[in-house]
Amino acid sequence: MDYLTIFAIAAGLCFDTFAVSLSFGVVQFRVLFKQAIRLALILAAFQGGLTVAGFFLGSIVSNALKTFDHWIALGLLTLLGIKMIIEGLKKQGKKEIIDYSKPMVIFTIALGTSIDAFAVGISFALLDVKIWTAGFIIGAVTFLASMTAIRIGKSAGEKLGQRVEIVGGLILVAIGLKIFLEHILAG
């Protein structure tokens, strides 16, 4: 898998964390830089780490699934993308206030926003992706997106909100279709 595709997947995956970070910036309008760094690092570590964990789980079963790998990648990414789109549409107009001062809240949010990355890691195992590079890229993109979103949240408010989840979902569906079409057209 080429780096551009991995960056696109990373961008699609980090929309959940972007939305959470945006919310953090809005709610914690006097957020200190070290607080922003801490949140972004935790989100990035979970996003990249669960991608790697999913890869190793997927590696265990990948040989048995090689014939169907493109279908599985299409299915996983499409389901995740549709889930993100539905969640983004459901949240439209709703305002959720999250207490970011509690470590358990941050870790729960990090885990919840990284489940998608775990599933992507499984599909990466089926596609023989260089997982350490992909995990690093996904973590780095997540960190940068989180820091950017916190800054935007501090200044722009809640206007962007859940729309970013919808865009992230659409990107994941498009990447799933790309993987599927590459496999079908190459074979």
C-alpha cells in the first residue's frame, strides 16, 4: 500500500478524534498548551497503537482469508465509514458536554475513537502493509489533527462539530472502494 493511501486512511480515521478535540477546545476555552499536548498524545497513541494491535490479530488469521481479503477490506472500511456518517448525522443539533478533566474520561474517549483503527489494522494485515510505518503515520496525523482541532475549537466554536465525522466516514468508504477496485482490476 502506498504512503498516500495510508495518509488518506489516517485522515479518515482521525475525524473522530478531530471532533473530540474540537469539542475539547470549545469546552476548555482556556486550555493550556500542555493539556492540549497531553490529549493529542493520548489520542494519537491509541489510534496508532490499536492499528498495530489490529494488524497482529489480523496476521494470525490472514492466510486463511487471503482469497477474500479485498472483500473484507471493503466491508470493514465501508461499515466503519457508514457508522461514522450515521453518528455524525445523529449528533447534528445535539450538544454534548464532556468533562475532560478526568483521566478515565480521556482514556475512554481515546479507546472509543480508536476502535475504527483496530478494524483498519485487521484489514492492513490482509493487505501486507508495513504496520510500524502505518501505525506511526496514523498516530502522527491524529496528533496533528487533534492539536489543530483544539486550536480551532478555541477560536471557532461549535460550528464545525459533527460534520467532520461525516466527511471521515465518506473518506473511509472511498478508500474501501479503492482497495476493492485495485484488487479486482489487477486480477
